[in-house]
Amino acid sequence: MSYKTYTYIYAKKHFFHLMQMANYEKKAVIISSSINSEKDAVLVGQDEWNSIQETLYLINTDVFHQVKNRKNDSNEDFDDVWNHL
């Protein structure tokens, strides 16, 4: 996912446009703080957010490791299993 950085002032003025960019162009938007002690924020589209959350869930529930460990399993062909679902 690519991203673009904008100032807080620009983001505040063009927030709807940035939402469209995040959702339709699939670009994360970094909103930089004008105060040095504050951290920046990131705006991502809903689909990207859902994908990130699903990936984190799979990793945290060990499903990812099970799939990775069975990726070279010679007992079953993934395409055959998929076609018989």
C-alpha cells in the first residue's frame, strides 16, 4: 500500500477528499502533526482496515502458522481441495 503525507491543516480542510483517496485509490494518508511532541496519524480505507484486522486475527490465533506449516504438505493438493469445496 502506498501512502502520501499531508499537514494537519491541509487534512482538516480536505478531509473528504482524503477519505476518498484512502478508500478508492487504496492509498494510506499520513496526517503530520504540526507540534513536534505529537505523533502523526494514519487514515486508511475501510477495506484496507478490515484486511489488516483479519490478518492480525489470523496471526494472533495461530491460523497463519498452521497454514504456513502445511503449505508444502504433500498429503493434499490445495487445488484439489479447493475445487471440491
